[in-house]
Amino acid sequence: MMLKVRLLRSLRANLVRILFLLSLPVSALSTAGAEPLGLVLAGGGGKGAYQVGVWKALSEYGIAQRVTVISGTSVGALNGVLFSCVSPAEAERIWLEEVPGRLTRDALISQGGLQEVIDMVPVRDILGSWPRVCATTVRKRWIVGTLINYMLSSVGSEATRIWLNDESEPQWVVQGLLASSAFPGICPAVRLKDGEEYVDGGWEAVGGDNVPIDPLVEKHQDIRNIFVVYCDEQPARRVKVKDYDWLKVTELIPSIDTAGLFDGTTNFTRNRIRLLIDTGYEDTVALLKNRGLYPVSSYWFE
């Protein structure tokens, strides 16, 4: 009797899903396709809360489920792992409840507090799995030479890419994240398994890459559709879309003033985080609605 009831419930659920899909416009159905997507997350410290709102909206619209590769720098790398390992709701909770009070406990950006937050995330889950996550950092030994090159206007990228899914142990995932977000002058450099010390990958003056689209493009040439999420309403550097004319690049830029170093990058207050998450969500929903898309979360997460 119970088996019959379960079968009837299963059939009814599948029928509801079929009717739901048939009721959607073609534009919404496109979000359920199999085309892989890429996600690029820029660095920006506390401003990275904006990316949490973007991810929440992409999830509700069935787009996040198609992301197979995430490339991030600093807080972008941290968010990339967070999005890969926990639900959007849990990512939002961690930012709102765990980040305030820990990230500025003993410094403008507390490396110890950051490690505590990372330790709450099941980073082991990304080992050998999908989506692929790349963290960008910079080797410390290049800094003096690169600064000289920079002053001579001949600076070249010395960014180091760490594909975190390929690490052998969770500890190296954690170290890679700490290295990618070791803000210069505030956080100490982080030693990785090659014995070298690394610092924040967003430090472009020494060869970093704060908007790391290149590792995604170079390693995953099957991806033709990429979302780039910035942390500043006026990014110091944006992706030159014309240089990637074979791709469909969608840029998401905060619609509010995200402020500077002290009131933005190192601002981890709950109210500020709440504002940025809400803004990221609203900006993304507005963009998707403008494209004629509709939420499908009731289907994906029923």
C-alpha cells in the first residue's frame, strides 16, 4: 500500500514538473539547457558581499546550476569555493552571521578570522569535483622586480593560478584561499606547498589579476557564455569585451557606491553586508527580467 502511495506521489510530482516547464516561455526554458557557463568573481574585500546576492539570483533563475567553472581573485576566490560547497542560503548566512566580528577582530582584515570562516565550509567537497574553481594569487618573490618593471611601464602579469579542485588535501585549498586574499600591508604572505610565499592576487601593480577571466578562457575553451561580477560601481579595470569577441560576456556591476578602502573594502559590518547582498540580488534580477527570463527555483528546488 505504501509503495503504491509513493509511486502515485512520484508520478504526480513529475507531472507537475512537466506542466510547469510547458507553461514557461521559451526564454525561461533556455535556462534549463545543458550549455555550460563560466563565472568570474573580482576581488574587493567586504564588497564581495555583492557577489552573494548575484549568486542568489542566478540560483533562483536556474543559471547558477549551469556554472561549471568559477575563476576568482581574493574575496572572489573565497566566494567561488563558498558557492561550490554550500547552498545560496547558507552562503548568505555565513556572510551575515559569521563574517562580521571575525574579519576585523584583530586587524583591518583578520587573517585568523578569515581562516575561522573558511573552516566552517566543507572545502573537502570540491576536491576532484565540479564546478571547477580557480584562485589567483601573486608570488611574493616577484614583487620588487615587478614594481621596477611597473615604474618602467613594462609590467607583465606574474599572476599564479591555483585550480583548487586539483589539490591533494583540503589544507592546500585553505592555504590557496588565504594566499589569494592576503591583502598587502595588512595580512602576512602565505606559504604554499612549493615553499614560496604568496600575496593577494588582486594586487595588479605587481602582476596580479583582479578580474581573472583569462584562466577560465584558456583552460575551458568549451565555455562560450561568461558572467563577470565586479565589486566596485566604477571598476579600476574591466574586461575588454572586444578582446573576447567569440564569447558572450555579461557584466554585473554594483548599482550603488561601494566606497573605498576603509568604508568599503575593509567594511564587514552586518548592515553593509546586508545592503550589498540585496543590491547584488536586485541588480541581477533586473538584468535577467530585462532579458525576458523568469525564476525557476520552484522547479529546481522543490
